[in-house]
Amino acid sequence: MSVEPWTTKYRPRTSKDVAGNKTAIEKLRDWVESWSKGRPSKAAVLLYGPAGVGKTSVTEALARERGWDLVEINASDKRSGDILAKVAGLASTQSTLFSKGRLILLDEVDGINLRADQGAVATILQIIKMTQYPLILTANDPWDPKTRPLREACLQIELKRLGVRDGLPLLRNILNQEGVKANDDALRLILDRDRGDIRSILNDMQLLSSRNRSLTVDDIDLLSGRDRTESIFEVLRIIFNSRTTASARRALSISDVDQEMLFQWIFENAPYQIPKPKELEEAMSALAESDLYFGRIKKTQSWHLLSYALDLMTAGVAIAKQTSLSGWVPMRFPQKISSMSRTRSIRDTRKKAAASIGVRSHVSVRRAQQLYFPLLRFIYEHNPDEYERIAVSLDAKEELDDLLSNEMRPPN
Ligand SMILES: Nc1ncnc2c1ncn2[C@@H]1O[C@H](COP(=O)(O)OP(=O)(O)OP(=O)(O)O)[C@@H](O)[C@H]1O
Ligand SMILES: [Mg+2]
């Protein structure tokens, strides 16, 4: 069973569906419309504000509303340098009479990694200068010094965090469509606690309402809390036996293991700790979604997604498990972690062997691996005596023996 996340299910279709920030959105819409009279003096907007208030959504909605193509790049992506060059092309080509309009979105410019992408800011400035199409840049922190030159080249529009007045009707409407009851005090509390971050609020509410079709202040209250450090086993015990999302999340705060390591522990133990297949399936799909977030965080350095990844792997798993185990089941050590350390030692051995070969044969370590290893493997299999002789003369017998015997072994 896969559940569509509410954040995609209820993504605003039009700019009118974006809650709150009416004046700012009006200003943005006016600026977009002003392009019909020719290129305005500011060809780019810097749309800034806290996470999850609708920056990306409103931009997408504006393009959709007009039937324009949206050229969207995440500026914090690793290879943004290459992509930016392409965007520059798309921005500067004049449209023909029959071609569609175009809106260019450079999302999360404050996430640009200047070390990896030294020229990025200059390239973006260049794009702003020559673009023939409206260009929208988004950022959480408009004061980030590295994006300062961008700020000055743009019309700045701020989206503020959603308060009760705009947030409450939005949440009520979504819960209504989902058939979930919630009292206004609970919604006020969650808006306040999550500082108007609608993405995180929708994730929380979806999680909570998957077990409880009516939300109260108590449920929301349970979402927060932090205290001390505990052993990994205690942490796992708490996660798999939590009856509330709050205590599952608390487990994270008392654990001192690396978060991805903890993910592996949970992933490995879920099948043994969750006896009902249906519940296990739900837990696994929460873990799969969490894994997707971790992937995206790593790829694009979108650290603001971390709390979603963490929530899914703790509270998401806790909520899925409703049925207790009938006896005591020990926790298991994650396979992935043991195999990671195994591949690490193999890699070290490879390097050592290649270095010895390199010294003897006057080639680089990389070349030694490329040229000699396949050959040696062949000789090792077909003529052990000859292999012995060569390995000794290369002064790498110990490493090569270790390596080749390991590589020959089928994975278990
Ligand atoms: N103002 C809003 N009105 C309606 N839904 C919203 C609003 N803001 C956010 N959402 C919901 O939250 C999700 C995420 O919003 P969006 O990606 O637009 O946030 P953002 O401001 O771009 O955040 P970030 O800074 O993290 O990129 C949307 O898909 C939508 O479901
Ligand atoms: Mg965004």
C-alpha cells in the first residue's frame, strides 16, 4: 500500500490556492504579468522566506496558470554549474511567435556550494542580465553573504511564515477532505510549534491521523520533547514499542548514534520486531520514504528535509506497529554496517597491493588496478604456480592472496 504524501496531494494548483501572503503573491503575479508589456527593469525576483511556506509551489502554480513551460533547477544540486550553462541558453533564446512562454526557477540559491561551484553566482548574474524570460530565485536566507550580489540584482519579495489566520483554514480544509477531525486548539498549537512550516505540518498531521482519525492537543503535544543519551538497544526498544509519535521521536534525541546508522539498525530489526505483515509493510514504506529523503539531502544538501527523514524512520515506524510481540526478540546487528566495514578493508587491501605493483612496475596505483588486477585474477585461477611467482616478485603476495581469495568467494 503506498500512500500519497499530503504535501503532493494538496500542492496548490493555482497561485490563488496558495494560502497567506496575499500582498506578496499579488506583487509576484503583477511582476510576472508585466512581462507581457516587455522585459521589466528587474528581470529577476528573489523570493525568500522560511521553509515550507509555498515559495516553490507559488512559482510552479504561476507557470501552470499561464500554460508556460517551467524550467526548474535546484541551485544547490551538485552539478549545478553544468546545468546553469544550459539554463543560460534557455533564458537567452528569443521565443518565436508560436512558442510557449517560459518561466525559469532557480530554486534554493542559498544552497549553492561555492567551493564546488565557484562561478555559480557570476553565471546567475549573467543569466539575470540577458534573460528574455521571467526568472525567479528562491532562498530561505536572503542575507546569506554569498548570495548578496544576487539580492541586489533582483526585485525582492518576501513570503512570511503562515500564522493562524491563513494557516487554520488551509489545515481545516485538508483534514476535512481526509475525513479527519481536529479541534482548532490543536491546529493552532501545531502551527505555532512548526513555525508555520506547512510542509512539516502536513507531514506531521498525515502521520498522526494514520492512526487516529481525530486529533487533539494531546496528540500534537506528544510530538515534541528532548532529553538524555541511551544505548542503541534502548533506543530501538523505544522506537518499536512506542505508542505515540512523541516517544518515538524522543528516542532519537536520547540516541547518540549517527542518524543513518540508526536508520540501518531500524531497517534491519523491523522484520523481527513487527510481527504483523500488514504493519511491517507500512513500516517498510515509511523507511523507504525516509531513505528517499536521505538521498535527496545528500545529493542536494537540503538539510531542511532532515526532520522529515528522521520522523519517518522513528515515528513512521512506531505508528505502523500496533501489535506487540508475544515474546522477547533480540535486536540484530545491521548487515549493511558489517558489509560496509568488510568492503572498506577490501578496498584498503586493493590499494596496498596496487601500490606495491606500482612501485615494481613503474605505473600509477590506478593503472596498476586497471591493468594488473584482471590479469592477475586470470592467472590466479588458471595457473596457481605462476601466480605465486608473480605475486612474490611484485612484493604484494599477502595482499593479493587476501584480495583474490576474497573476491573469488561468492557473496553470502
Ligand atoms: N502557502 C501554502 N498554501 C498551501 N500549501 C502550502 C503552502 N506552503 C506550503 N504548502 C504545502 O507544503 C508543500 C511544500 O511547499 P513548498 O515546497 O512550496 O515550500 P517552500 O517555501 O518552497 O519550502 P523550501 O524553502 O523548503 O523549499 C507544498 O507542496 C504544499 O503542500
Ligand atoms: Mg522550495
